[in-house]
Amino acid sequence: MKKWLNIKNNLAAPLFMVFLIAAWELITTTMAVPEYILPSPSVIAIALNENFSLLVEHSRITIVAVLGGAILAMTLALVLALAMDRWRILKQAFYPILVVSQSVPIFALAPLLLIWFGAGLLPKVLIVALVCFFPLAVNLVEGFSQVDPETIDLMHTMQADRWLIMRSVQLPSAMPYFFTGLKIAATYSVMGAIIGEWLAARAGLGIYMLRAMHSFRTSHLFAAIIVVVFLSLALFKLVEAIRWLAMPWQRKTTENLKE
Amino acid sequence: MNKQLKLKLEGISATYSTGEKILPVLDNVSLSVDTGEFVSVLGPSGSGKSTLLKIAAGLLKPERGKILVDGRNMTGLSRLVGYMPQQDLLFPWKTMRQNAALPLISAKLDKKETKARIEELLPVFGLQGFGEYYPDQLSGGMRQRGALMRTMLIESDLLLLDEPFAALDALTRQNLQEWLLKIWGHFRRSVLFITHSIDEAIYLSDRVYVITERPGKNAFEQIIDIPRPRSKSVTITPPFSHYKKLLLEALADNTAAGTK
Ligand SMILES: Nc1ncnc2c1ncn2[C@@H]1O[C@H](COP(=O)(O)OP(=O)(O)OP(=O)(O)O)[C@@H](O)[C@H]1O
Ligand SMILES: [Mg+2]
């Protein structure tokens, strides 16, 4: 019984989606909405299909920027959070700046980066790193501050060195916080890359979108949006997969006891 | 027998201050453990026993008093010691095996040897087949045995154990008590043992201290003169009952005085 309800719940969202798309198709065709205003789903599907290899090509470029930026942000956030945890004065000096820096809109900084670094991969990577850095750093700082001091005491009675304490206590206990930050960062990162491409780039999904916009090929724009959504979702799933691999102790083991 | 002092706590006083509030926890407590001696501390809940053990482990600095280890002043200095805290503090992100291996990794023992030692000890602690389990997947008693196993792997000749058997059923408790006595007989590590159980204190110890309700003070000290090795049946012998009566009275007196 429970299971059946679950299936019904799982089907609710897709069914509603199908309904929405059908309604969209119906409205655009019966009311003859101009294609450059709102193309029908079937036209979008055709555009997606025809431009698929081109979209893949541009996506590859965007993905490189996203991954590069995310890795850069993770490295910096980890180093900074560890340093802030180690030296209190650093945290007192830096943490407020970190929080305030978040209110600087990324649009305001992006042109600067372009002036400094030109229109290539680097400014895009930096913009992605910038948007990913904050959620990662803040969550890591929080995670390190939540480490139970008694466990550190216990490690001291074993005369554990700093490195052992870091890898066997601090890093694993901050891991849930890290992944919370990474999930937020993953959703920001694609947006960051596309903003970077809008401002200046030679290729990438953002450029594809600009071109589609300038030539009023709205269906191509929609096709690109679908690809962007797909990329974001895939990235999110990737983070969840990494989390699953990195935190084996959090895997559900009692599932077969339920029901 | 040539008796040497392993651990000496001299006139320990401690207070906790949380915000405005100042809570005196220990008041001029002194105790000692000879080399190879098994000493227990009995006291009502909240009398500062865990605090005393943390001070003995060098994790807390007492307000007043001194800690001597092998005659050297170690007040407030952290050092290698077989300390087992009251909450098991097994790391949830490590399997039982990895948890137990921590002291060996910290001592830089090579991987093969570490593995062999763990393999050898798992069945001794009744954890055979549970090496790959995470603490969240184990029962309270199993976790406690795991934590005890981890503590025993710390290469220190001084053990500080904070109610290590509190979460166990009577039978497991007895088995582990016997096991502890057996290895203690082998290696003659010095033990300072915190417990709530009078029976456990008598069965295991050479000497028992009783401390009063908070703030904990020395109330009573009793040498347990029952020959070793002790079998389970000593618990029903007249000397055992005699000690039990003495300790019960000491505890009752000081609890009553404290509540006044
Ligand atoms: N970190 C702390 N900060 C403030 N007060 C504390 C702290 N730790 C313990 N206390 C207080 O000190 C007193 C003694 O605590 P302690 O844990 O040493 O008692 P105990 O004798 O071990 O008790 P039990 O037998 O219940 O374990 C208690 O009243 C407790 O509330
Ligand atoms: Mg206690």
C-alpha cells in the first residue's frame, strides 16, 4: 500500500510536466503565437535535435570553466578555512570580510576580471571560482568550528600529530558541511560560467545563447536553456555521487528494515 | 615488594565557570596509584570523577594541586596515556577496525603489524565479524568494548578508565572485568578506574577511594585485601561482603551529608 502511494507520488511530477508541455503545445499552435516570441515544444525539440552537436561543443567549453572554477574554489576554501581554524586571529580578521564580500554582486566584478585577464578561459574560471568560493568557505569554517574538542583531546592522549588529527578528525567531521556548501556551489557554478561568457568569451553556452538571441532564434535559446538545466542537474547528481563515495558511514544501512 | 608511585594527584581543586556562574567541582582531592596497582574511585553522580580523570590525563588544568607521573610534575600537560572517556567517542566516520587502529597509527606502527594486532584483539573483545561496521551500526555495549579495545592499544603503562563497563549487561560486564584482570595481571599496567558500582570496584581493585558529593572531597579509602587471581566466586565470600558494607556506608554517609 505504502509502496503504491510512493509510486503515485513519484509519478505526480512527471505527469504534471507532460500536462504542461501538452498545454504549451496546444496554446502556441491554436493561438498562432509567433515563433520568435514563444516557440512550441515540438519546434524546440527540433532545434535541440538539429543543433545537438553544436550544443555539445559549446557545453564542453562551459563545463571546463565550471570544473576549473569549482576545483580552484574548493582548494582555496579548504586552505583558508583550515588556516582560519588554526589561527584564531586570522578568523577574526578575515571572516567578517568574507561575509561582507558576498554582498558585492558578481556582475560588478566580472567586467574587472575581463579587463585584467582578457576574454579567455581564465576570467570565466575566476568568475565561477568567485561564486563557488563563498558557500564552500563559509560552510567549511562552520564545519571546522563544530569539531568536538573532546575528540581532539582524545587524540592528544594518543600523542597524535597535527596531520593525523586533521585527516582523522577535522576533515571527516567537517565533510557534511563541505558537501552542503558544494551543492550550493554546484548550482551557482553554471550560472557563473554563463555570466562570464555573456560578458566576453569566444565560445561556450553563453555565447551560443547570445548568438541565438541576436538572430531572434528563440527556439535555439530554449534548446540552450534545456542544456543548461540538464548540466546543472548533472552537476548536482555528481556532487551527490561524490558525497556517497566520500562518506560511506552515512549510507543508509537500515533500509531493508523499514516497510 | 618495591612500591613505586606511578601517578600522584596532590590537593586537586577544580571549578567550572560558565558565564557568571562558578561551580566548584573538586575540593582538595588527593590520590595515588602505585606502579602496577589497580585503584578505583567511587562517588555519586556529578561529584567530579570524570573531571578528576581529565585532570589526571593532562587534558584539564586544575585550579590548585599537582599531578606527578613517575615523580615528574605533569600538571596540565598532555601526554601519551591510556585514557578512555565516559562517552565512548568512537569516530562515526571510521569503522570499528579503523577506530581501534588509531593509537597504533599514531604510534607509527607499520600497516601489517597494525592489522595483525587488530585482527588478534577483535575476538577478544567480542567484536569478531564487526570490524567493518561503523559505530552507528553497533549496540551500546559493543561500542563500549570497541572504545576499551582502542584504549588498550595505547602503549602507555597507565590506564585511566571512566566507567568503561557502564553500558553493559551483567554477563558481558563480568566477562570483560575478568578479561581486564587477566591482561592487567599479564602486563601490570597501573590503572585508575572510575565506577558507580561497588561490586565492580571491590572485585577489580587493590584500593578504592570514595569521594563525596560535589564538590568532591576525599571521603574514604579502603585497601581491598583479597588475594589474586580472583575468581568470580569471590563476590559471595565474607571478605567481599565486609568491604561492600564498608563502602556502602561510606557512600551513604557522604551522600547524606552532601544533600544537607
Ligand atoms: N565542561 C563543563 N563545563 C561546566 N560544567 C561542567 C563541565 N563538565 C562537567 N561539569 C559539571 O561538573 C560537575 C562534575 O562533573 P563530572 O562529569 O566530573 O561528574 P562525574 O562524577 O563524572 O559524574 P557521573 O558519575 O554522572 O559521570 C557536574 O555538576 C557537571 O555539571
Ligand atoms: Mg563521569
